Amino acid sequence: MMLGKNAGGLYWMFRYIERAENIARLLEAGWHIALTRSNGGNGKGANEWRSILTTAGIDAAYHEKYAEYDSASVIDFLLRDRDNNSSVLCAIEAARTNARTVRTALSGEVWEAINQCWMTLKSTLARPVTERSLYDTLSSIRHGTSVVRGALHGTMLRNDIYAFSRLGTFIERADNTARILDVKYYVLLPSAAFVGTSIDNAQWEVILRSVSAERSYHWLNGGDVSPYSIAEFLILDKRMPRSLAFCYSKIGQYLALLEQDYGQRQDSQILSDRICMRLRSASVQSIFEDGLHEFLTEFIADTSLLANHIETDFRFYR
Amino acid sequence: MDQSKRFFDEMFARPEAARPPYEGYNQWFSGEDLKGLRRKSSEAEAFFRSIGITFNVYGQDEADERLIPFDIVPRIISAREWAKLERGIEQRVRAINAFLHDIYHRQEILRAGRIPAHIIAGNEAFLPQMIGVNPPGGVYTHIVGVDLVRTGEDEFFVLEDNARTPSGVSYMLENRETMLQMFPELFTRLNVRPVSSYPQLLRRSLSDSAPVGSPNDRPVVAVLTPGIHNSAYFEHAFLADRMGAELVESADLRIDKGRVAMRTTQGFKPIDVLYRRVDDEYLDPLNFNPDSMLGVPGIMDVYRAGNITLANAPGTGIADDKALYSYMPDIIEFYTGEPAILPNVPTWRCSEADSLAYVLDHLSEMVVKEVHGSGGYGMLVGPVASKKEIAAFEQKLRARPSNYIAQPTLALSTVPILTKAGLAPRHVDLRPFVLVSPNRIDMTPGGLTRVALKKGSLVVNSSQGGGTKDTWVLGD
């Protein structure tokens, strides 16, 4: 048992940390494309940046501020714009503010890790990040959040506190992976033009890079790059720590822990079991037959509904 | 050097050798080089930032979390000095609790004519809602911070009794933690009494004061904070964490089945002891300030029914009110039957015509304080004020004399701090922390030493540029 406010604070702290990491990952993928394929002028680079902003759900906000999708503006917007709630800086700040509220629930090491991460990024992101320092900045984001995660694993009791922290991580991650796929779902569709051919290199590259899985994908699949196998990898492969199936196996696990601990089965557990079941029984063929986009839309809506159930069931309030 | 003649320096009262409590430290210090120590100073700052010992400054950017400057030269108190302080403070704290019980019940002290009744009746710090209320365990002030100043070898004075919600204890603990990390060798060489048991003592003290008839197996203790934007939020979180208590805000609480309960992931759970860091005024919008968002509606009714312990009890402010301060020696004698072990600073009550006349004649030598002020605001320090400031203050004083008390400017003792040029004396005060439970009084050997970092300044408040030092009480 713990304060509902603290449960909510932990959950959001780890959602924001995950969000900061995901933004950094998306940015890295976009930057790679911009560097390697921007020869067509504003063509491809701009499109990629735009789809990255759409994935992060902030294209409209970006468009209010900028007319062009040039690398410098997008990078600034993603990393440090205070008008963008999902910028890395804002997300880390929100994570750290939540950590301050729930400090009594965190081990000293976890608190110091997030506080240190915030202090470092606050100073790194105080000024626009130049192209030259982008790589270092992205590593420092990864490093900072990794230390928080490491401290969480190494020093926290495996109780409800831990469960709420992990739920935040995996709800955010499941949502993020589904969005990456949904923004690109048309690329994966077997259309007439693609039958019998590999999909456009740039497209699959950006998808895999966005989930830091380029190498693991190839390691598992050899040289075979097909829409089916990419979709299968990111939706159903339980070995892949960012796949929908993996996220939901974790969500199910931590909700079950809470069910056992609190001796009560609630809406969130019922819904999560239903989603887990669907993921278990689905095959990539059936998903494509029923419509990839429809599948993802429903998945995103379900995850958002699940997040609402979790908030109500465990009396989060802010 | 001119300064050392006028002020008692606790390390170098005689310039040729350190005073006995500082001998061991001085020996160590002579073997250190200034550059290395300066480096340690900045390490300490990084350490404080990384663990987040910061305070928020009101009215400033929310992201602006300040550090209270920390000086690495400890303030050292001998075993003998401490023993006297301990006896004096314990006596004072007993008297304060007896006084609070009396003033909210039979008011014997007023009947005996030892305090004029109007001082109580017309005082905002006196809470009529507390009349006839019996706090669980009979304790009013579970936590007291007594501010002491020193002017000579054996001259300690009580400057103020903080009987409401004294703060700063987290600095006492973290300052020590920092010193242990930076200078472990000092602690193996010198016999410094530890302070680290404070949170456990606090927890025990609060648990022992829990109401009887709680539905909980063991007392549930929670710390009530105004929230993350409060300047002392760090301390609230710190104490809750170290005690293993919940840190709650107004929104986490409500009255449930006649008890104060917190909203948990499994519904409402009753609380037995609330260490509240919210002022009386904001504690209960139904009983006090109706606009308060920081309190719990109806908590006073639960309190009156004896179903929650509030630490400290509401209405304890009457005991540390500046209008009452000058009566403390009488209060102590009245309830303990003995003269006060620790003297007060001589105080003129400006409400009395003779005193006012004297104060007006000597404004440039005196410290004049608002009766209800705190934190070093709204006061006049005569010797450092300009003519214009004194003239302006005089007008305020004449307009509302009863709003002020005056004290001679004390020759506050100094302790060296580390500056770029080496050691330099700065004025200090001391706030030891006392815990009161129904059956015992505990004092942690040490406290918070506040130091005015500006040369010559007598104002040690952190809001006015003061810093802190680790405070060592030596063992026998």
C-alpha cells in the first residue's frame, strides 16, 4: 500500500524518462537519415523529420512555430524547446519534478541519478546544440537515463513501488513503438509496387533505428528485410524489448503483482489480460489480413484506455 | 584584528593558541594547505547539489533552487559547555510545555499576575480553539529549536524559542554527512558525538505521542508538507524518508470515520500522528483561515476528539511569541520553581512608556524587532543602519510601539570560516533541536550553526545571506 499520489508520481516519472529516451532515439534516427539521404534538397530529409514529429505527436505544435522542416529547428524543438512538453529537456524536468514529489518512495541512488541527469542535461541543453555536439548530447541523454534505470534495478524493493515505476515505462514504450509503426504503416503494406521487392531502405532503416534495433533485427533475420518480418519483430517478438508483445508481457506481469499484493482484481488487470491474449493469439498474417493500420489504431486506443484504468484503479491523482 | 578584540572568537579567543575544544582541529588544520581545503569547499557544494539539499526562494523562478552556503570549518562545543546548555534547554522546554498547558486550561500564571493578561488576550498567537483541549500524551511542543547566541567564555543567551515548526534539522544531518565524507580522518582523531540518530528519535518520539485507541497495529506517522514549492520541501521529504513515514499533502488527506486518513492505492488509511509543517492558520479551513488549500477541513474536530496527534500542537506559537519572550525567566521560575539556567537577552518592551523612551534614545545601538516578525525581516540593526533607515524606523516605532521589542546589539561570538585568504572570523548562532515525548526529552548533541558570511554582519538568516556549519559536540 502506498499513497495514490506517490504511485502516480512514480508512474509518470518513468513515463517521462522513457519519453525522453524515445525522443532521443527518434532524433538519432532522423538525424542519420538527414545526413545520409538529404541530397534531394528539402525532399526526403524534410519528410523524415515530419514523420518523426508526427510519431512524437508534436507535428502540429512544431508547425505553429516553424514553417520549414530543417534539421536545426527540428533538433532544437525535440531537444530543448520549452514550448514542447515532450522535448527531452521538458520530459527530464517533469521526471525530476515527479521524483521530488515521490522522493520518500525512491532509494537514495535513484533520486541522485535522476537529479544528476537533470542537472547535466539542464546545463547541456541551456544553449542550442550544434551539429558537432549532437552525438555527445544524445549519448549523455542515454547515459543519464541508463543510470536511473540501473539504480532502479539495483536498489529498489520489488514491491508496488517498483511495479508502478515499471508500468510507467512499459505503457509509454508500448505506445511509442505502436506510433512508430503506425506513422510508417503504409511503408509496410504489401502494395503492387512492392510485391516481390524489398521495401525502401530508408524507410525500414528509420523504423529500426527509432527503436534501436537495427543490428538486433539483422542478427535475427540475416539479410532478409521484409514488411512481414519487420512488423513481426516489432509487434510480436517477445525477445525484442521494445516490441508490443514484450511491453505487454511486462505490463501483465506488474499488474499481476499488484493484483496479488493488493488482493483485488480490477479493470486494469482485466483489460491488460485481454490485450495480452490478443497479442498472443495474433499472427503477423492475421494482422495484415485484418489491416495493420486498424490493428495499430485499436492498440493505441486500448493502451490509452488501460492507462486511464490504471490511474483510477490505483487512485492516482495530481 | 580589531574585531577579535571586540568579539569573542570561539576558536581564537586568544590569538596565540586555539581554545581547548578547537585544539585537535587546529592541529589538523595547520597541516593542511589552503588550496586543498578550498577544493574541498567546492566539492561540498557539488555534493549538496547532487543530493538536492536546496531551498526554493519565494517569488523567484521555480527552477531556481538555491543552496545554503556551507562552510567547512566546524563549530566546536566542549562536553562541559554542552552539558550546561542541555540542562538549560531541557528546563526551558519543560517550562514551555507546562506554560502551554496552563495557558489553554486554568491560566494560573495570569491569576498569579506573573504575566499581564492583555498580552495573552490580545495576541494573535493565542488560539482560543485550543482552550480546554488535551493533546494526546499531554505534549504540546514535540519538536523545539532553541536559538542560542554566545558573547563570551561562559555567556550563552537564549535569543528565541522556536516552538511552532522549527526548521533546519536536515542541515544538521547533511552537514555532518558531508563532513564525514570529506574529512574522515578528523572523525577518527577527534571524539565528535554523532547526530545521525535524530530521525529515529523523532520517529520514536512521535510514535510515543500517538493517541490511544488507534485502529492501526502500530502508530502510522506522516509528515504534512505544503508541497513541492515550499522553501523547506527538501527537509520535509528528507525527514519523512529517514523516519520511514509518508510525506503527505493536503490533497492526500481527508477525514474518514472520525480519523484523519490518507488516500492510498488501496483506499483511505488512518493516520495517528501528523508531523505537520503547515502553519496553524492553514491547518484547517473550517476552523481557521477558510481560504487555506494546505490543510485538512475538520482536522481540528478530530484533534479535539483526541484521535490524531498534531506535532506541534496548534497554538504553541504563544510560547515563542516575541511579546512574551521577555517574560520567559518568570515563566520558567513559575513552572519549575527554579531560576532559569540559561538567561534571556535583556529586552525592552516598547509597549511600556519608559522602555519606549529608552529605546528611542538609543536606536542607533539597539536591535529592534517586530513582535510577530521572523526570518530577519522587518527588523532594525541600529549599529549598521543609516541615519535615514533609523529615522524611518523611528516613525514606525512611534506609530505602533506595542508591535516592537528592542534588545541591545549583542557582541555575538565568532567562529572562523574559510575564505580565499584563509581563516576569518564571522558571527554565529546555534539552534539545537529538542524532542519531547510524554515520558522523555531527547537532545541531539549538536544542532544547526548559522553563520553570517558577510564580514561584520550580525544577521545569520539564510534568507539574508547566511550560511551553515557543521556543529560538533565533543565527548568526554
